[in-house]
Amino acid sequence: MKIEGEALLLRIHIGEADKCEGKPLYKKIVQILRENHIAGATVLRGILGYGKSTVIHSASILDLSEDLPIIVEVIDSEEKIKNVIPIIEKYVKNGLITMEKVKVIKYTAEGE
């Protein structure tokens, strides 16, 4: 798979405690992305944040939260990203989904 030039960056902001079928929602999202042949995905766990509820979630030892912010980042072609968004939207009950144009400089894997 080769991606160069213009692409889209999709960010899905959810909570660590968000579930789908009893499993973490971020795992379901990555599964959907893989099934739809998206180039790749990265799940990031935040150390501090708040959303629409304005409740602060923190990774501090004093304020240990079990619902830290999670961001799933995905970069692929506009067509592939736009095709997968409606599928993901069905599962994100609480969260934020953003999209922006990016320029891919290099996307490779050793041995290709």
C-alpha cells in the first residue's frame, strides 16, 4: 500500500471506559478500520482531559481515573476515510470525531 501527498487524518476522541459488546470501544474501532483496509491506526491514551461533561479525567496517582481520554488516529485516502466514517459513527455514543487534510511525506514498511 502506498500513500503519498494529500490524505485525511481522522481522529476519534472517546473515553477509556466506553464499551461495545463488553469490550473496549477503541478495540472495536481498530477492528472496523482493519476490516475496511485502512492503512493503519494508532490508539493514544491521554493523561489528562475533559469533554462535554466537563469532568476532568486524570492519570495522576492521587486522582486515578478509569476513564482516561482515548484518541484513535487514522490516516488514509479521502475516499477510504469517508467510507468508514458512517460505520464508526454507529458505535461512538459519546465522543468527538474530527477530520482534517494532511500531507503524507513518507509511509513505508521495511521489506516492501
